[in-house]
Amino acid sequence: MSTSRSNSSLLKRGFKADAERKSLHFRELLGLKKHDPMPATELAKHLNIKIITPSEIPGIPDDLLELLHKGRDLWSAAIFSRAEKKYIIHNPLHSPARQESNLMHELAHAICEHQLMELETALTSCVIPLRKYDIVQEAEAECLGACLQLPQKALFHYYHILKKNNSEISNIFTASSEMVRYRLSITGVLRIKYPK
């Protein structure tokens, strides 16, 4: 589950730089350039994590499925383990940009090796929309997820070299305009002096 981006002060020293490095490392593993978009579905496939929607959960109780559908604005995505495999259950009713951000956030939990709840436990206690990690883990997933989607090198390339505007970058990376603005600011790309 995602939180606000105000928790970056909870990150240990060097975490942000390491997150940027990881975002480039996974691009390299997938045969992408450092500035290429990296779809969450491709990263999930590489990590052997299955992405499903609530209706695809085997054995999901009817009342929980109804709760997830009714509360579609109250939850985004969650990652669980089941028989040594990981699953991300995501909300397909959100916009493509929000879905991409949600998925990257959950993939970041897996990459950070955070402790995951067992899917059966979540199903029997009906906690899928309520599952939360501690605030430090949430801050780590927020930071890494954003780096995976919009690394600094990619933003620099599209903003300074290709002269793309916020909207164009949003479309290229399936990201919200808000996320692009945030990442351009937090990575320092806007402050970099680049020849016209």
C-alpha cells in the first residue's frame, strides 16, 4: 500500500542513491537502455511475480470480492506470498498511470525483501485492502518504486536532451503528471544547468 511521499526522512543514508542504481540495474537485466521506460509487467515477469486482479484469486470469499469492488477507491495494490511464490493483487479500475505506480511500489517491497503476508491469511482475515507495512518499509517502497518507474537518468535524458515536457514524459512512462513533477524536482533534474 502506498503512503505519502513525505516519509523520505525515514530512509537510511544512501538508500536513495542505491534505489537509483537498482532501477538502472534492472533495466540492464531486461536489455533496456538506462533511459528507457521499464513496464512494471516486464519487471514482475523477470522477478517471477504474478500480477492478478481480485476476481483471479482462487478461493476468494464472495464477501471479500464484493468489498474490493465496492471499495475500489480505497485500495491500490498489495503483494502476498503463497507456496513460495509472490503475487501482486492490483486494482484494475484505476487509471493506467496509477496502476503502473501501484505495481512498481509493490515490486519494490519484493526487491527490498520486506516480509510479506501469506495470501491465505489475507483471504481468511479479509485484510487485502488494509494490509500495511511499517512506515520505514513503506518509505523504502515509495522511494524505490518511484525510481524504478522514473529514474533520474531517464528524466535527464527526456527533459534536457530530448526537450520533452511534463505531459510527454508522463505518456512515455505511463506516469501521472504529479509523479513526473515530483521526480523532476526530487532528483534535481530541474536544477541541472544544461546547454540550450
